[in-house]
Amino acid sequence: PTHMVQDGGRYWIFTTGNGIWNMSATTPEFSNWRAEPLVFPSGTWPAWINSYVPDFAGTFWAPEIIFMNGKWHLYYSCSTFGSQRSAIGLVTSPSISNPNWEDQGMVVWSNNTWNVNAIDPDIFRDNDGRIWLLYGSFWNGIVITELDSASGKPIDPYNLHYVANNRCEAGHVISHGDYYYLFFNRGACCKGIH
């Protein structure tokens, strides 16, 4: 799931699922979660996705959310399992509790000639206030690129910094003191022990 965020007196998370599934709770004990309306109505998605991921069937992967410039920015992955034909898209809304999601289109994409897989977005703000997109899975691993905080899209999508490789995915960066820490999964988590 995404970072847990607070909006309209509720705590929110967004997860992998058809239409971008999400839920909210009102208590800090998180004991009263409830399902919320999908970001995209079931069976629908922005038309641009069909050009980048022709076999996409509506299951969005690994969303991430951040608030900047007066709007919530929700990033999402579009792909098919085991494919490098992937894209990360963006929707924005001034509110989560009373959403008016507006699709902002493709952020980054990959295909079979690209050396990184455009899935698993992680968005973070560095200690200087700059915004970064971390993404990638298998192939040449996880990369990072700086985002324009006004558009929410890369300043230069080809200016990639490679930060991890060797079958890694689902990267997440945090800042603590003078250091940044990268967490990620390695290998094939769903295939059991091997």
C-alpha cells in the first residue's frame, strides 16, 4: 500500500487492485477501516494506457500518494505480470475525502527495449524539499529521477540514477538524520523458498 495519509479527519491508504482500491479509518488505532470508492470505476481507465500497455486489464499496481501544491498526487502502475511494457500514471485531487480525481497522464513508461521496468513508484521529498520518483523492478533494477513539483512529472525522464539492481523491486526511500535509506524486495517473493 501507499504511505498512510490523513485527509478530512480520516486516515487513508491506496493499494493494488482493480480501479485503484483504497480504504480509510477514523481512529489512530485503525480499528474501523472501510472500503472507499475506486479511483477509476471498475472496468475503466484512462485511454492513454492502451497505447503503452495494450494488454492492460484494469488492475493497477503499487500506488503511491503525496500532497504538494494544494493537491494530492496519486501515482499508479499499469502493466501485465512479467512484462516490461509498463507505465506509471498520475491522478490529482484537491481532496481525498471528497475526491475529484483528474488524470494527468503518463509519467514514465518502459517497453522491451528499455532497461528499466516502469512500475512500483515511490515518491519522496528530500531534506532540501526536492521531490523524487523512485521506480523499477527486475531488469536493470531501481532508478530515481527528480520531479517537477508543479507538474508532478520528471524534470528530465532520461536523467536516471541507478540505485539498486539484481532482481529488486518495490523500492521505498526514507530520510533519517544525514542519511537516506532504501528498502526494497529482492527475488521472487511469491514463489516460496528456493
